[in-house]
Amino acid sequence: MYSIILASQSPRRRQILKDAGISFVSKAKDTEEGFPESMPKREVPIFLAKKKAEAFKAELKINELIITADTVVILNGEILNKPSDRTEAIQMLQKLSGNRHEVVTGVCLTTLEKQVCFDDVTSVFFLPLSLEDITYYVDEFKPFDKAGSYGIQEYIGYIGIEKIEGSFFNVMGLPIHRVVKELRGF
């Protein structure tokens, strides 16, 4: 019924949608990702997903549905965004080492008629990581486009994540089980 647009530059989100058998086109716009400092950290992903959807509102057609998403890593009440450089990536992974954190993805499905927004939370438990493993990962995989400086589907996820509670795909950036459920409602 709808032509689906994924408003994301993330190759992981594109792959997840594709592998779920969903036909879509991909478009992206640079959107300012600031949020009020006083905002509860858990609300940030939906706030940012709504901002991303708003950027497309003016050009959305009657038969189009746009999917926007934002993922944050929260450790001890602090959001770990995408690292700005190698040093910050290493520091983030050192903070995550041996600790539990939450990955929260906010998703908005938007048409001209309605908008449905939701979030999904996954707890991730990292084993203690050596500096050697961290620097190898950062230097070889360059996780500068990933919240928290890591991809669960890469080396550091293989050797460093003891367990998760929740959706694996949410940690990759798109809780596809929830997306499909909500798409069926359209």
C-alpha cells in the first residue's frame, strides 16, 4: 500500500530491512542531532527520530511511509554518542569494558496521515576488554559511525559481549521485529 523510504545513511539499517524482505528506497538528510540537556536520556532516541522525520515532512507524498531511527548507548546515565576520533573511541570502549549498558533505538513510521513512534531497549553485558583488543578493534574496524564506538556484529561483539537481554537487531540499530509489527498496522 505504501512506498517505504528508509531515511538513514546506516548500512546496517539498510541491510536489516533488506534481509527482512522489505522493499524500500533509501534517502538521507543531514539533521542536527542536538537535544535538550534536561531531557531524560531514554527519551532522546525518539526525539531525534521525530526530528529526522520532520525533515522529510514537506516532500512526503500520500502513498509514502518514511522510517526514521536513532540509536543511543547509555552507560550509567551518560549517552555515549558516535566517537569523534580514535582516542574517544578507545575511551568509550574502556568505559564499556566489564560493564552493562543499554542500547535504546527510537523509531518513527510517518505518513501524511499519521505517525507511530516507539523505542526498544536492549541490555548489553561486556566482558572485561584488554587495551590490545580495544585498539585492534578501533584500528581495524574504525567504528566512528557507531554509537558507543562498537558494532555488535563485528570483532568486538564476537569476543567481548558476554550476553544481551533484548533484541540483537536493536543493538545493530533497528528493532526489526517491532518495525514489522507496526508496519502491518499501516
